[in-house]
Amino acid sequence: MRGGHPEAGGSRFPLAAKALRGAMPSATRTRVVALPDATGSTQAGALTKAARAPRNWALYLFLILLPLQNITAGYLPNIGGGFNFLNIMFLISLFTAMAQGGKLAKDEPVNTWTAVYAVYMTLSLLVGFHFVDDPANHFNQLKDHMVGLFVVYVVQMSVRDWHGVRMVVLATLLPLPYIAKVVWNQHYSVASTHYTDDLRISGTFALLGANEFAAFCVTVAVVLFALLLACKLSRKWKIVLMGGIACMVLGVLYAYSRTAYISLILGMVAVIMVWRGRLKLILPLCLAVVVLPAVLPKSVVERFDSTTVEEGKRDESTELRIEYWKIAWANFLRNPVVGTGYHTFHHREINPYGRDTHNLYIRTLSEGGVLGAITLLGILLAVLRTALREVGQARTGTWRYALALGMMGAWVSMVIANLFGDRFTYYPVIAYFWAYMGLVVKARYLPPEDPAR
């Protein structure tokens, strides 16, 4: 071309351009590299790669192993001194997030109340030394409780874009098929047409019980249900989510936890009622109410029908729980301000039966007093407030909206489940709840969402 640079046609004659670059001064060579026709796409790819957020692979592994107590307790080494493999994985995840420059979402009530709650529980631990003779394992109990709670911090620090959000959700999905396999094998070994207490199984929760395992399954099922219902997703994601929900519902059914049955139903109802497209599900819900009792296993229906709090018809388990509640209430009245200290109620100095209250709220009053109840109420209301805010502000069909919707349902399920047990302090039970909450808290600080994947 007349009057043009000798390499202006470099994109049309690549071999000639290459030869000329070899013979030209370095300054001119640099200018050729910058030509948009020749290298624009390469430069864009390099910028994209440079801007890619770091991934906290230690966190993903930690999340995968969290519900697999049968593996972590049975096969992985115990460090000693009350520290186990998961504790170490949590610390590695935390330090990795810090090394990558991860930051918490600013001015979030959940973060503030989590810190307040953690500080008060630590002070309550010290109070307990005054009331019981042998508080030897109290520190380890509190440490494990904080591991589950602080997942909300680690997830926030580790997520910087929506691909990171999907990676966290995927990490919580990966162990579910294995959990379903363990549940089915355990159920098959004790299966019976009619319900007996021998049918109750705890899945992969080797160190906990059926109720705790079922509560974990409920949380995951409700959040995945919200994602499937309210997020615009690819077909692959929908299939994966449906498979995850099926795995968790199987766990709920065969754990035979009456509280889990109720909390799962109410959690999903909460998701549907808050969802902006709820009118679409009126007919399917009516059909489900009619069909489900006919297709559920007879033993499950018998277990659900046995739920009653009417005096004279209560089973032994229900009667004992009510007795524990009376003892806990009396203990609160004797020590109303700070209670008797963290993890003390099961000590015979406090409860002659030597058992837990089987009610988180009454136990918190007994062990933490009014101050403990305030901190617990604060953190629960902060979660609810944040989920409501995100549901109101997020765009329909986005991950941000669907995750917040799922946390609304999971919050309802958790609050109900803790009326009849402790589903809040065991980290295998509650850690996924806080992982999902961490995503919801961080969501509005992330870049705009990319197309559905």
C-alpha cells in the first residue's frame, strides 16, 4: 500500500510479516506486536488470564470432606491434642485465603454478629469452669463449633467472582452421591416394612446421630431446591442439582427424623412462598400433597404419624425432652444473666440425667443466660435480614437471588430443627449452612454475573 508502513498488511501475509520482524529494530518490532489486526485477540486472552481470580483449592477439599465423618474419623490421621485432620484443613483454607489477599464483605451484620457470638461463647467457656468439676473437653467442643461458624468468613475471603461461587457450590455437591450410597447400604442392611427404632441410620456421620445427619441433608436439599427453582441454569447444572436433591431427600427419609421431615417441608414451602414465580407451583404442590403419602415407604409414613406432643400419647423420647427442658429452665432462673457456662448442661451437677436439653434455645438460656440468648438471637436475625435484603435487591434468575432464596428456606428449617435438638454447634451439620451464607453475604460485592452456565 502506497505511503503505508511496510507491515500494514501483516495480517494478510503472515510469513512476510514474520520475516520482516526478524530484520527490524526492536523498537519497531514492539510496535508490530501491538497491531490490533495481528495480535488483538491474543492480548485480550492474556488480560483475561491475568485478571482471573485465585482459587482456594484447600477450601474446596475441606468442604468435600466435611460431611464424610466415616472417612475423616476412620481413616485420616488424628493430630492429637484435640486437633483432627479437618481442623488442619480449615486452618490451611483460612491461611490460603489470607495469602491470596481475600477480604470480608464490608459492613455486613452477619460478620459483626458472628464475631460477637464467638467472643461471648469464649467468655461463657470461662464461666463454666466455676460450675462444673470436669470441663476437660469444653475447649475442643468450642473449637469445633467455631470451625463450623467461621466457614462464613473463609468462604467470603475465597470468593471473588461468580465462577468462584459455582466452585463452592460444586464442592458441596461432590460428596452427595457417596453419601447417598452409604445411606442406601445402611438402610438395606436393616430395612423393614414397619417402623422400629432399629431402622434409624446416621449415614456418613459416624460420630453423630440420625437427627444430626438428617438436619445436614435438609439444609443442602433446601438450598439446592432454591437454585434449581429460581436460577437460570444450563441443562448440566439442572441435572446435577436434581441429583443432589435426590441424594439428600434419601438421607432425610431413611434417617427417620420427625423433626427433619417437618423442617424439610416447611423450608421448601418457605422457598416457594418467597419465590417471585410461586404461582407456577400451585398445581404441582396440590398434586404432591395427594400423591406423596401413597408413594412414600410405609415405615416413613408410620414414623411421621407418630409425631405428637399431646400428654398421655407422647413416646419416651418426647417425655424425656420435656423433662430436660424443665431442668434447663429452672437452671436459667437460678443464673439468669450469664448462665452456667458453655457446654455445661449435660454435666450431672446441672442435669441429673447427664443429657443435653435437645433444644438449642432453652440450652442457650441455661448455659449462656440472657446475654447468651441475645447473641444467638442477634446472629439468627442477621442471617434472616441479609437473606431478605438480597432476595429483595437481586435480579430474578440470578445466582445471587437463588442463593438468598435458598438461605431463607434453610434458615426456617434450621430454626425449627433446633427446637428439638442441637443443629447449630456441630460443625459437620452446620458448616454448609455457613458456606452458603458466606456466598450470600459476598454476592453484592462481586462483579456482574456472567451468562447462565
